[in-house]
Amino acid sequence: MRLRFAAVIHKDEESGYGVTVPDLPGCFSAGGTLEEAIESAHEAVACHLEGLLMDGEPVPEQAPLEEHRASDDGDGIRALVRIDADSPWS
């Protein structure tokens, strides 16, 4: 089973890219380039999910992608982070 999490990537003028994952409160990452930011988001989601499971917490439900598309995230770039739930969050 594959899990899909929407990510929002923002670029500040004086720094790199910041990434938030709306369905996983507290999950964020960053990267110097857009490619690094997306890779970092994948690692952040995997670590966040692993932490939830280690703490016995449930994995939050993912909002429908249409809901994310309609949300007001300013000028953020939207991306999908896919995690294979059948393996150890690779």
C-alpha cells in the first residue's frame, strides 16, 4: 500500500525552500534547491510516520487531494510525497 501526502513548498527570497505537510502537523523540512526540498520532504514524512508508530500514535488520515488543491497556501508549490507502507518507510 502506498500512502500519499500533499506537501507545500515555499521559497523565501533570502533563503532556500521550506516544506510543510498539512496532513502531518509538525512535519516540515527544507532544501537549498527545489529538488533537495522534495527529497528532504520524503525523508521528513518517513521519519514522522516512524515516530508516530513508535509512540503508538495513529497515522493521520490524508485529506483528499482536491481539498489540498482548493486550500489557500499562497504561492506555494504543491507536490506529492509517496511512501510505501509495506516497507520500512523507504
